[in-house]
Amino acid sequence: MVNFDALIAALWIIPAVTIILMLALRRPHLAEYLNLLTSIAVFGLTLAILVAVPDKALVTGEQYILLTPLGAWVLFCVGLVYLLASIYAIGYMRLLPEEKPRLHKYYALQAGFALTMLIAPLMNNPGIFWIAIDFTTIVSAFLVGFEKEAECIEAAWKYLIVVSAGLALALLGIILFYWGGTFVLGPTYALTWANLREVAPKVPETLLFLAFLLTLVGFGTKVGLAPMHTWLPDAHSEGPAPVSAMLSGALLNIALLGIYRFLSIVDSGGYSLMGHTALLVLGVISLFVAGLFIVRQDGAKRMLAYSSLEHMGVLAIGFGFGGPIAFAGAMYHMINHSMNKSLMFFGAGNMMRAYGTKSMSKMRQVLRYYPVTGALWLLGAVAITGAPPFGLFLSELTILRGGILSPNPWAVWVMAILLILIFIAFMNHFRRMIWGPEPEPDEVPTLKLSLWNSLPMWLALIPVLVLGLWWPSGLWGFFQQAFMVQP
């Protein structure tokens, strides 16, 4: 029998020890390899937990830890993106010679960010889950402002203020959920996801739905759903590229997990249609807003930030449709997006350093000067827009199939039209960068990129391609299992 307590303890202890060693030794070169080894260990542990996860919710750790198939899936996404970002960070951070004296602090923060994300999905108490999400905000804000430029500091403060305001609403929603439970269980009881689902049918409809709307808006702010998304373009575009990958590919999934768990409480209360429709509407709005802003972007990472808004909208639509098919599509989309968006931020980071600019209009003839990295970035762009034969095409198609069978089939057509428009706008930017005019003589890139800069792009692209050509039957069974088990 698998000892989950030991696996989870190792999952938390290893990054914590790494952080202490980095800060104590203060050796940048050693820190980057310590961080890499830690990410490999974390990836292995999250994979072991995913493979061995039981087919029902497991409560352990003195009732404080909850392990479910969906939670293990989100945890695995964190481990995967942390590994990819740690490989890439070695090459990327070496391109910032002015930051070398502080690199041990960067890697300590990166490991700390990963640690906070490894804690949140396993929390059985919604209040402690909220605290863990708040810790992810605090640690990642330091990473967003790490380069100490004015834009970075401004983005970090905006991130803190906007997300903190949203999380305050989420906390109020959790309090209302707890208050609703007091009508059934008395003035004090254990605040757990299971207890909230148990009492939901006896909680007044208005109170239950108001509590859900507050948590939807609150954690939706953390996810970056429109119109609460205003922090996301700045934070994703101003932080170091490995941090952007972790923000988009890992952190947003955790907040979305929180929303889905609160949605399951509303489902238990018998008000499934209202809850799912509310999430679905936010997803459609997010997709629409992302499309508008992608069309007019010039900043490479800022465009990718709006792409994150797009894909969080797709996930919200998938979970909002409900049903086993759309749910499976959303889970498949989550892993594909985590890998694909990491690849895209790595490519953007490479090109920004090579050309010395964030502006896509000044990144010209990318394939000529960087044939390998440029080709990987271009293929990643085709994949991230949901084109075949990559994994996101298959996941989005599955979500659309599930939507046809849902109570809200109207959203299928809206989603399909918006995805087509976003594809055209996104690829138009790459058309200019690949086949645009020659750069000016003083703008010709001369920077040489190392294997550390391209290896994680390969490691992300190949699985996304494989998952687009082949949907393993074991994964489908796992997704159906996850749908049947309370999240």
C-alpha cells in the first residue's frame, strides 16, 4: 500500500530544505543546480502521487490533507511546470549578468513559489486553502518584481493589490459558506469541503448562491478571469520568463481548482445549473476580452498573458458545461496548456534577450537568426491557438463536444467563433516576426542561446504533439474517475 503521508511530507520537505540551503550558502552557481535537482524530485513525487491516487477522496494528515484525482492532476501540473521552468531558468538567468549576485535569492524564491503551490491543492479545509493561495501571491509577487525595473515593481504592486482585493471577497464567501453550515451542524464544526457539501441541501438558496458568487469572483481574480484580469497582463509580462511560465502554467490551475470545489458545493445543494452557468458566462467573457486584446498587442509576453486569459476562459467554459465529456476535455486542456504555455514563455524570453526588446514589431526574421528556437516557438504558437495536430486542438474539440450535450449549448458556437478569431490574430503576429522585413543593422541579434534555453522547449513541445495524435485510454479512464469523485 502506498504511504501517501510519506510522499506528501517529502513533497514539502525537499523544497523547504533546498530554500534553507540556498539562503545559507549564498552561492548562485550551486543554487541553480540545487533548484534543478529539487524540481526533478518534486516532479517524480507528483508523478508517483498521480499514478497511485485512489479512486475515491482520501483524507489524511489528521484530517487536514485531501487527495483526490483532480487535486493530484493539478499537483502534477505544478511539478511538471516547475521542472521545465527550472531547466530554462539556468539558461535564462545567466543572460542577466547584473543579477548574478542575487541569483541564490531568485532560486530560493522559485523553490518557495513551487512549495506554496504544492501545498494548496492538498488542503482539506477551505480556509487553509485560502491561506495557501494567499502565500502563493506573496511569494510570486517578489518574483514578478525581481529584476527591480520600474515596470516590474509596478506590476508586482498591482498584482498584490488586485489579487488581495479578490481574495478578500473569496474569504467573505468562505465565511458565508461556514455560516450556512451552522444552521445544520451548530455554531462550531469542522470546516471541510465534505462538510460543506453535506449541509448544502439545507442551506438557504440565496445564501448558498451568494457565497458561491463571492468565491467565484474572488478566486476568479486569482485565475485571471475577465473582468477581474487586470493584474495578469502586467505580472505575466514583467516577471522573468520562468516565473511567467509558472504563473500561467501552474498557479492559475490551482485557483481554478478552488472554484470547482466550491461549485461542487452548489451542485450538492441542488443548484447546479445556476453555478455552472455563472462560471460559463465568466469563461465566455474572458475569451472575448482575450480576443480583443490579442489583436492589438505588440509586447511578446503581454500577448501570451492574454493567451493565458483565453485558456483560463476555455477551462472555465469546460468546467461550466459540466458532464463527463466536457470535464475530461477540461482536464486534458489543463495539462496541454501547462506545457504549451511554458514553451511559449520560454521562446518569448529567448527572443526578448536576443533582440533586446519586448516589442514583436522589432523581432524580425526570427527563423533566419534562430532557426531552432524560432521553429520551436512557431510550432508552439500553432499549438497554443488550438490547431491540429497538437493536444490543445483535441482538448478544445472535446470541450465543444461536451458543450453540445450541456444545458448551455449556445456557448459552443460563441467559443468556436472566438477561438477562430484568436487563431487568426495570434498567427498574424508570428507572420510578421517570421516573414517580416529585415531588421535594421543596429538591431540584428548576435546573442548565442545555450542548450538550457532550447531543451525545455523540446521537452514541452514533444508531449503536446504526442497528446494531439494519441489520447491514451488510461487517461480517459482517469478523467472519468476524477469526474465521479468529489473534487
